[in-house]
Amino acid sequence: MIQSIIEWLLSPESWTGSSGIATRLWEHLLYSAIVVVLACVIAIPLGLYIGHAGRANWAVTLANSARAVPTLGLLFAMTLVVGPMISSELAFVIPSIAVLVLLAIPPVLSGAYAGVASVDPAARDAARGVGMRPLQVLTRVEVPCALPLLLSGIRAATLQVIATATIAAYVGLGGLGRFLIDGLASGDYVRTAGGALLVAALALTVDGVLALVERYAVSPGLTGKDVGDTAVVASTT
Amino acid sequence: MIRFDRVTKRFPDGTVAVDELDLTAPTGKITVLVGPSGCGKTTSLRMVNRMIEPTSGAIYLDGTDTADLKAAEMRRGIGYVIQHAGLFPHRTIVENIGAVPTLLGWDKKRIQERSMELLERVGLDPSVARRYPSQLSGGQQQRVGVARALAADPPVMLMDEPFSAVDPVVREQLQDEFLRLQDELDKTIIFVTHDIDEAIKMGDQVAVLRVGGRLAQMADPAYLLTHPADDFVADFVGRDRGYRALSFQASPRLPLHSERTLLMGEATDRTDEWILVVDDEHRPQGWVEPSRLSGPVTEADLQRGGTVARASGSLRAALDAALSAPSRRGVIVDDSGELIGTVRAHEVLAAIEDADRPELQDDDQAGSPAPDPAAEHTPS
Ligand SMILES: Nc1ncnc2c1ncn2[C@@H]1O[C@H](COP(=O)(O)OP(=O)(O)OP(=O)(O)O)[C@@H](O)[C@H]1O
Ligand SMILES: [Mg+2]
């Protein structure tokens, strides 16, 4: 079994073609990226606002409780209801993207909200005190200080989206989910397992990339990591 | 000049933090707001740069009502030292110091140069420039807070307990350094503290507030110590106020006795009680008891308990020198630190009795302006 999975993963034929691994991988990545970007566009400004103003906290609670809604059920419901209203290929694309965006919003929203809410009030106060205008306080102090929590929210959302995007295959979209579904349908468990492995590998790789981004984007002053020359400085002073 | 005109702050919950405050902080002087916790010091201070808006009354900056200014722009022109430093955790030390110049749009090179200059000005090693606030001690952070407030060279500074988070030794150091700095810079400063000793040391004039945000007394430090307006102020300035007031009285010409001295490394065959040891430049090093000496004087033989007073210093320093010397002879030096003689406690006391106390002023009442904000005093 394991032997045949490895063979399948390594054989050039399974990578090429319009339903090969490469295409599916690309589709999967593309859908996931669209979904995460959309979720960020909606949830980050909202989360920043809620955290900054300390108002409308119920929106975060609401979004979090929406996590309990079963994604697959929602996807079928949406496709049944919305599908007929839209002609063309989009009839399937829009519902599945919408469902995945809904799934991605709560972690991003909580991250943005918690990030801003956790900014040291003294730093915010200092920002006003040195003469920053409200928007400058937000962009120069609150957002950079919120970055660790905000980025981990985005990471969590991305992982979830990549894992869940497999279901999009049920409603006729591509992506790595096809290997799982087709494999199950035709009893080709090598493909099913191989597809699952690919999803896991993709998720881990993307998470690793995001971890790197986080490392460079977040100020070392917030993570408490050494700045490199500290040890030298400490010994000479 | 900063002038409070019947300023009141009532918070939405009904708390009256500041009540009808009238107060003038003269240009180029340090005005200290002091009082027990919760008496409205921070609130008063933050109303100046409109971090808090007054409920009624007005605050004038050189004659302009601050309510007519744009808040953010005005704040860039006022140095604000925040309680517990309040540095930006995500920015390096130089970036923190350069915060206001950056907002003012100075070019990068000038900001960098100015920040490095200030770093040294407040006594920090240039090597901390690239560090982050979390990598600094509390005292270093407070220095950075002061440097940040000074960066754009604002004529006015607001300082909220700037030296509170450090141990007494570092605190004293920061105070002395800041007074030296102020000597050159002549800023108009409002300085908040809850420590009366700090108030007396730092202030050209001191405003004592009572809980409920009312002004109890406004006077220069020496006057405050000798003529507290009421029981509250008397209680607040503390028990040994008579002694502390001597800090503000310059020593008159004290009757000095010449002292037989011993050079470091010399031996002696004298057996009388205490001998003063000096170095090659005739600077006092400490006292020794000849009976305990078993050869030439070494560092280890020295008794260093005695303080040393400058002849041009205060009566308090002279008295303290006499009281703290094991020989009971207070060591007096000139401004370069060379021994000029010793004085005994009863002689200092006689000088104190002859010295004038600040006169009680006829119009003295709570809230009256300080008698003479320009009165010089030497920090002890
Ligand atoms: N935002 C606020 N809302 C309600 N009451 C407040 C607010 N800020 C301060 N107060 C109250 O106003 C009074 C004065 O507060 P303030 O912070 O000015 O005191 P303070 O003299 O600086 O005290 P401390 O020495 O403890 O710093 C206190 O009773 C405080 O509880
Ligand atoms: Mg305070």
C-alpha cells in the first residue's frame, strides 16, 4: 500500500495532464489564496476597528459561534439555493468560496481584534502623547503591535482553508479534493491516501512560509528574541 | 508660560479630579505638582496637552488658549514624559527617541543624528541605540523617555513621575542629571511627583494639591518648608522639614579650624583620637584612629562614614558633615574638593540661628503665586 502511494506520488504521469497533481495543486492553492485574501479584506478592518474602539465585541462572539455550523452542510445548502440563481460555471464557484470565506473569517477576526485589544495601553497613550493623529496611532503603533496575534489568526485560517478546500471538489470544483473523492468513488484508495498526503504537505509548507513571513514582519521588540548583537553589547557595558 | 485659569475636570462618573485650579508655570522654570495619590496631578498635567479635555476653565500656553490649537500638532511641540516611560515596544531605542522628529518630517539623517546626540545627553551608552525597550532596565527606559520628550527641542515639557520606577540611588542620579540639563536648556516644565523630597529638590516652585484636586499651597521650596499654609501641607511636607529647609540656605562664612592631616600611605606616631587622611592633592579621603594603625595608612584603615561639605554649599550639608564625622569635626572643602578646614556642629548651629528664615508674606494664602520663582537653589 505505502509502496504504491509512493509510486503514485513519484510517477511523472500522475503529475501531468489537466487532472494531474500539478494542476490540482495549483487549483487548490489558488482557491485557498482567494478565500484567505477575501476573509482578510473583510475581517481585518472589522477586527481592528472592534479592538481599537472597544465596541461591537458581539461581532467577534458571533463569528466564533458560527464556527459550529457544519461546513459541508452549508456548502450543499448554498449550492442548492444559490446555484440556480447564477448561470455558468460560477454557480459552483461562488457558493464554495463563500462558505470557505465564512470559515476563515472567525480566526482572522479574533486575531485582529485580540491583537489590537492587547496593545499596551501605555504605548497607545504615548502615540497620542507624541502627537500622532488617530490614523497614525492605528497604522504606526496599534497594527505593528497587533501583528503577532493578527498573523497567527491568518495562519490558523489558512491551515483550515487548505484542509477544508478539499470539499469544494464535491460540488464540481477541482483542487486536491478530487483525488479523495474520485479515489473513494472508484475504490482507488492509493489515490485517496495520496491526495490526503498532498493536502497535508501543502498545508505544512504554506504554514512554514507564513511562519517565515511572521518572523520578518514582527518587530523583535515584541517577540523578545535577541537582536543578535545584544550579547556582545551586554559584555562590553 | 503655562497658565491654568479656573480649570475643573469632572469625569463622566462624577469624580472631580481637578477643582477650579489656578496656577502659573513661569517660562524657563520647573513647576512641581505634588500631592497624595489620586489628588489630580496626572489629570492636571494631561489637560495641558489635551490628552484630557477640561470640563471648564481654560489653559493658556504663552497666552494662547490651548482649546484653539489642533491637539496633535500642539502635542508635537510639547515634550511629554509619560509615567513608567511608555516607550513603543516595537521600535528600537533610536526610533523611539526620534518619534516626534519623524512626525515633524525631519530628514532621516538629521533624526538619526539628533537621536544619537540625545542618547548621550541623557547618559546612555550609544550601543543601546539598536536595542528594543524590553532589553533595557527600568532606569534606562526612563532616560529614553526623557530623551524622546527632548527630541524636537520643545520649549515646554510635561513630566509625569519620570523617575519613579527606579531605585533611590539611580533616582538621585537621574534627578541630578536632569537638573544639570535644565540648567542649559531652560525649558518651561511641569513636573509631577508624589514624593515631597523630589518636589523640593526639582522645583523652582512647588504646588501642593490635596485630594479632590484643590490647590493647597504654591510656593518656592524653602518657603514651603518654613511656612506651610495649613496642617495638610505641614503634614505632607513631613517631620524633618526644619532640617530639610537648611538645604536652601547657603552657608555663611563658618569659623573653620585647621586640621592636622595624614597623607595616604604615611605612618604616624600620634595617638590622639581621629586624624583626617588626605591624598596628594589634599582631598579628604576618610578618618583613621591612630591607636588602631599598625603602620602606614591604607585604604582599609579608613573610616568613610563622614560626609564632606563644600564651603559654598548649604547649611544642611555643613551640619550633616559635622554630625556624620566620627571625630565630630565636619570636613569642609573648596569647590575643587581640597580640604580647607573643619567645623563643629555647635558652630554650624550658631550660624543657623543667625541666618534669616524666609519672611512670611503678608498676602500668603493657598493659591497665591510663588513669592519669587526665580529664587536660586542648589540641589543637595
Ligand atoms: N478616566 C477617569 N475616569 C474617572 N475617574 C478618573 C479617571 N482618571 C482619573 N480619575 C480619578 O481622578 C482622580 C485623580 O486622578 P489622577 O490620575 O489625576 O491622580 P494622581 O494625582 O495622578 O494620582 P497618582 O499619584 O496615584 O498617580 C482620582 O480619584 C482618579 O480615580
Ligand atoms: Mg498620576
